[in-house]
Amino acid sequence: METLNTALCSYGLSGRVFHAPFIDLHPGFQLAGSWERSKKLIQEDYPRVKSYPSLEALLTDDQVILVVINTPTYTHYDYTKQALLADKHVVVEKAFTTTVKEAEQLNELALKQGKKLSVYQNRRWDSDFKTVKKVIQEGLLGDIIEAEFKFQKYKPALSHKQHIEVASPGAGILNNLGPHLIDQAVHLFGMPDAIFADIRITRVRSQVDDYFELILYYDKLRVKLKAGFLVREPAPAYIIHGTKGSFHKSRADAQEQYLVAGIKPNTLDWYTEPESEYGLLHTEKDTKVIREKVKSSQGSYLGYYDAVYKSIVDNQPVAVTAEDGINVMRIIEAAIKSSNEQKVIALL
């Protein structure tokens, strides 16, 4: 089996939790190491890997095939560009970039270099979203007329991470949690015709947006996306209504919590939701009305890296393409314009 030596651009939360465990577990990858600026931590968890003193040292390592850009959003364009020019395949965290123009330029460069470029949208492999996708694709609700996706928490205190809370390119909840919800919506329903957005600051002393509500307009469908940090008692994270019925699903995937706790994703039942979190389906089958729980699909972020491996080694389609990232950036830019001007913005 061909092995892809893979290096991370940081080993903070994202490197330790979302990337290294799955790269290390997948037989097609070899974790080469990480660029570490001050804290040297990766060798405590993976003793045989390298701690690169600089991005240049990482990019000039001829053994490295794939580079993961998991640094703050405002660095994505520059670091991804350097990695592509160094003849590396690239996985870049969300948000893809800070502007549509930057995203388009990186896509063009990847095509020119003949390299795979993928945006890390791990939430497509959440158990809850996979369950929602399955219910919709099986036609259990008929034609979808309305969908609501929410990412709500109760976090009134500001983050200690400066790049998250200081007003700067790529900061704010729309760029942080927005790409997850937007990507899921576009993945299921395609690009909308237009958008209306309400983006606000709700927490005391916050400098960046910490609440948004987006309405995506389709021909016969409306999709509402909502996120905020002042929701102590959230409603179901997914509410879908169709011509035959409805489906409610909680945001119950706990992969992140398990990984933060140091639990490795090397079990056959990773990750399986408890029965208490199964979604509620109220619809009709064969003219009979039913109201029942739906067993959740199994979630695993390993699925993302398996798709990345197959795209590089077997030249299969990239699971989350640069074009997907561009579409998310287009919606984010249109949402900001809509909120500022308080009007619907056309996308097509």
C-alpha cells in the first residue's frame, strides 16, 4: 500500500484532535511531524515524528507528500500557496480563505501544479449529519420544502485565543461555524439562488460576530442556518420538513469530545450514538402514518482522510473540493453584504 507522508502546520487543538489521530490510524498515511513554533508537543504523543522549526523546513522535506494547513484562517491563503508551489498536495482547514478571490486563486494554482487541494469539512462525517443525509436521500420525507440547521452553544465568556476574538480577516462565528453549516446545506441541496442574512454581536465585550441567521433561497425550498453562543437550551440541530413528513435530529456526534479526552478512534464502533439521541421521523409509508425513532448512522472523520488518500493515490474525485470551498466563501461574502445592506442578495 502506497504511503503518504503527511505533515501538519500546527499541533494545537486541531492538529492533536482532528488530524493526527486519523492520519496515524489510516494505513495509507505516515505522520511525518508538525511545524511547532514555541511549544514542542508532537513528539510527546508521536515520538518518531519530526518537529519542524519553520514552514520552510517542512516544505523542503522531500519526504512530505501532503501538507495540512490547520493554522488561523488569515494564514490559509499564504501557507497553501507556498505548499502548492513546493509541489505538495494540500488539505486546508475551514474557512478555506478570507475572500472568494483568494479561494479562486488557490484552486487555479492547484490545477496548474497538478496537485490535490481539499478543504477539511469533517462535519460531513458526523453521525448526526450522515443520518439526516440518509433520511433525505431515501425519500422518507418526500420533496423537501424547509430545512433548519443549527450550531448553538452556551459560551458567554470570550475565548482566550486572540485570533478568534480580535476583529480581523477570518474572525467571527460566520467564518468559524458558518462554513460547517453552509457546506452541509450546499452538499445536500446545491447552491442557492439568493441569501438573506442577519449577523450580530450579542456577547458583552465581543469584538467579532457571535450570532448569525442565514436564509438560503431555492426555487421551492428554504434553508435556514443559525449559530450563536447564548443558547443554553437548544432546539433540535436539524429540522427538516417535506411533502410527506418531518425529521428532527439532535447534534449528538461526540467524536470531538472523545478525541479531546484522548480516546483514539481505533474501535469498530467509532463513533456510534446512544439510542437516546436517535432522530424522530414523522411521515407516512405506504399510506400509513408513522412516528418512530431512526437509528443514527455511524460517524468517523477517518472517512475524510480515506477519501483524501483515494484522491491522491487512485486519482478518485476529491471529497471536499476547492470548488466546494469557493462556494462556501461566495455565500459568506454575500451574507455579509446582505446583513450590512439588510436585503436579499442574488447568488446566481
